[in-house]
Amino acid sequence: MDDGRWTKMSSLIQAKNLTRRYSDHVMALDHVDLTVERGEWLAMMGPSGSGKTTLLNLLGCLDRPTEGEIFFENRLISTFSAQELNRFRRENVGIVFQQFHLIGYLTALENVMLAQYYHSMVDREEAKRALEDVGLGERIHHYPSQLSGGEQQRVCVARALINQPKLILADEPTGNLDEKSEETVLDLFRRLHAKGHTILMVTHDVTVGKMADRQLQLEHGRIAGSYLSPLQAEEDIENFLKRLWELREEGKLSYDYLQKNNFLDHAGVLKYMQAKELLEVKDRKIYFTSAGELRMRDIIRRHRLAEILFSKALHMDKEESAVEACQFEHMLNPDITERICTFFHHPKKCPHGKEIPGGKCCERP
Ligand code: ADP
Ligand code: MG
């Protein structure tokens, strides 16, 4: 759908037309489309019975849809057999439930090692480290009944993470915890997110929801609303503008092209950009405002200068520098950007041979 540079950071999960009926009368999920980006923290909210757990289970390979498709890293998993799905889940998904589901006659350490056993090989030292990471180094030989609720949930987090899953699912992970334990467990999730883990979390708690990059509001099995955190919205805009600039460079920019290639189904970013007066859509054509043009030049400039920095100073290859630049560009302030440009004598082309828009320091338009 896209050229290689963007596919590298393509979505982790894409779900289309997702429907789950439990019987003729119960449609728990009703034709839902959803994309989950790599590294994203998504909170699912909504009243009891609205389909949160159902959606979580489908995306986490615990259940199969009645209708619709789920792609996990571009693999169509919705047609997997139950057995294939089980294996895929063990390799790719870590799960934290509200009820801890720890095995009572095994110690904390053994509970974590059991997850290793189901996945591949048991490694006692690694399991110990995982428990130390969640602050339970002193408790590894305790049984669940000897641990507080918060401590048990931290064992669950260690267990969920032990096999380095690509996706972490959490269904009301703080639902059974007192306030202090909740804080500790949420802190763990914040750290996981900062490390780049992808997290899907069901929660009732608005404050918890706000920690996520995006909140989905479910009602009657449908997505009734989708809200980005302000920071994430800004990054999304920049990423989207970058794509638009590149498509224009390649002479491919049109509303129809965007629609056909699934650029428009991600979190209403186009609408958000119209509201921010960065662009307008008229008669299926896209027009940038001058603010939009400036913003787009600026992010392309930062991205390509970051690529120069990574390839020339750190000798990364083109592909690697492009991937690293995608993270770094959002942090570059104007001053640092000008300094990079000046240090490399105002380069006119990025490592891919594409033009770097000029800035103040280069006295180029
Ligand atoms: P939530 O997590 O938002 O509370 P669920 O996804 O658990 O909602 O449930 C959505 C709907 O599907 C509810 O009406 C619920 O009663 C129904 N449901 C959930 N699981 C089952 C099941 N295993 N069998 C029959 N109905 C179910
Ligand atoms: Mg539920």
C-alpha cells in the first residue's frame, strides 16, 4: 500500500468490519474498523456490556470473529484455526487480567516460569529478573496467597512480559486494586509504554484512559468515539503531513488515492487537520493552507536532516536512518534543526536523494 520507508513503521494490527455474535440475539461487536499502531497505548472505554472485552479478545487472538478480518503484522489471523491462533498468541501476546489467574500452588517465580514453559524454554534467571523489574525481587518464592493484590498483579505483568510479546493486553488491570497498588501497577504500564510496547487496555477509569495515546469509546458494540491525547494528535499530524508531502513529490496525492490506500481510516486525522485549518478538502481534492504548507515543510525538513545526521555522523544505512529519524524528528526544536543543517553545510538532498526544504539558515526558499 505504501513505499518501503513507511511500511517499515506500518500498523501492528488492522481490523476490518469486525463482528462477533454470541447468538442470534447477541451481537457483541458490530462491524468495527480499527487500526493499532506499533508502540501505541490504546484505552477501551464504555459502559458494561458495550463489547470492550470482546474486542480485546479478538485483537489478542483469544477468540475469532463471526465476520470481518484481522491482520496482525500483515498476517491474516482471523482465519487461523483455534490451534494456530493459540500458538500465535503464545508467541505474540502477553495478557494481564482483572482476576489475576495465578496458580495458587506455584510461587511467583514458578508462575512466571510456567509462561516461559508454554512459550518455549524455561530460564530461571530471566524469570527472576522479570520479577525484579516489577519490584518483586524479594518476593519471588511467595505464593499468591502471601502477596497483596497489587503484588499479584505485578506478578501477572512480569508473566505477561516474560516472552517479549509484541502486544500487551490488559482487561481492567487495576479493577481489583486499592489506590496505592493501582498507582504502582499503572506506573509499570507507563514504563512499558515509554519502552515502546504496544498496549491495549480496557478501563472504566477516566484518569487511566487519559494516560493512553488514544481512547476508544464503545457503545452497543460499535466505536462511538475516538480521542487522541494532545501529544499523540500532534505526532499523528506530523506523520500524516510527511506522507502527504511525499505523495505530492511523487505526483500521487489525491483524495481518492488516500482513500484507496487506507490513509484515511486512522483516528480521523484528516478531520482533525481540517479543524486545525491545515488543509481543506473540496470536491475530493486536497488544498493546503499556508499554515499547512509551513508545517509540512518543517516536518519534512526535520525528518530529512535527522536522516543526514544518522547516516553521516553515525554511519547508519539509509533504511536504518529513516526508521530512527521517524522517532527523532518529533523532538527536534528549531534551534537544533538549524545547527544540524549548518553542521552538514546545508545539505540539499537526504540520503534517499530527495530534496530537503531550506530553512532560515540556508537562505534558500
Ligand atoms: P464489556 O467488556 O464492555 O463489559 P463484553 O464484551 O464482555 O462487554 O460483552 C458484550 C456483550 O456480549 C454483552 O451483552 C455480553 O452479555 C455479551 N457476551 C459476552 N460474552 C459472552 C458469551 N461468552 N456468551 C454470550 N454472550 C456474551
Ligand atoms: Mg469486560
